[in-house]
Amino acid sequence: MSQRLPESVNPFRMARGGEAIEGSVAIARMARLVAELQDDRGDARLQGRFLIDEEGRTLFEGRVAARLPVTCQRCLEPVELTIDAPVRVAVAPSDERAEGLAESFEVVVAEESRLALADLIEDELLLALPFAPTHPPGACRAKHENVYEKAREENPFAVLEQLKTR
């Protein structure tokens, strides 16, 4: 069983110490993500390190991972996606400070020096989800017709040709 992550952390303090973090959060706590899923069972994992880069920016670098039950957009049956995505974000203390960082990094705001880890994980998982999730090739129940091949075989102007000969 993996360690549960705290609700929030002080990323600026952790970055000064170069501290690492690793643990999990229940998927059921992430309402925006759950809206995209078949159910809310399971956990999402976060691992990484807070650091201060050479320009004095507070960063988080790591990975987010989860197994997410989604709907295949070909056959509309359940499919479980395994997400394991890199995370590299800058942490800003306010929206005003975030504006300057947004050109170079994805930015998260740690209001009152607190970063909600479930929110960070949820954002990253939503970004990693494919727009139209599907089963792997050959595993989907839906018949895959190549509409371009079919169009070449069937002359779409055949009806017009019949009218022309009348």
C-alpha cells in the first residue's frame, strides 16, 4: 500500500531543501477527473522533487501515474488507460507572479504558500488523457472500416452515371 499524500505542502520550503515527495491520492477526490471516467475507484500516484533552478524559480519535477477507466470512443465499452506522465511545473506564490513564468513553464499557484497536491495531480492527469480514448489496435469490438478504401471501391458518382445514360 502506498503512502497517502498530505492535503497540501509548502512548495517553497520544500524547494529550499530540495525535498522529494511520493505517495497517492484517491481518484474519488478529483471531481473534474471523475467526470471523464467510468468510475472513481483507485488511486493516482505522484513522485518527484521540489527544487529551485538557476534563475531562482521554484519548480516541481516528477511523474504522475494512474490507471483510469474510461470509455472507448470507437465501441463505447470500458477501457483502462495506464497514464504515466512527466510533470514539470513552476510554482508561483500569486497569480501576478505566475504571469511572468507562464511563457516558459506550466504554472501552478500556491496560495498562502500551500500547494494542493490533489489539484496538481488532477490537472496533470487531465492533460495526459487522450482526447478520444480507444482500445489498443486489435482489441476493440468495433469494426474498423477504412472509409477511404471503401470510397475508392464504391464509385460515389455511380448514381449520376446511371442518370446520364437515361
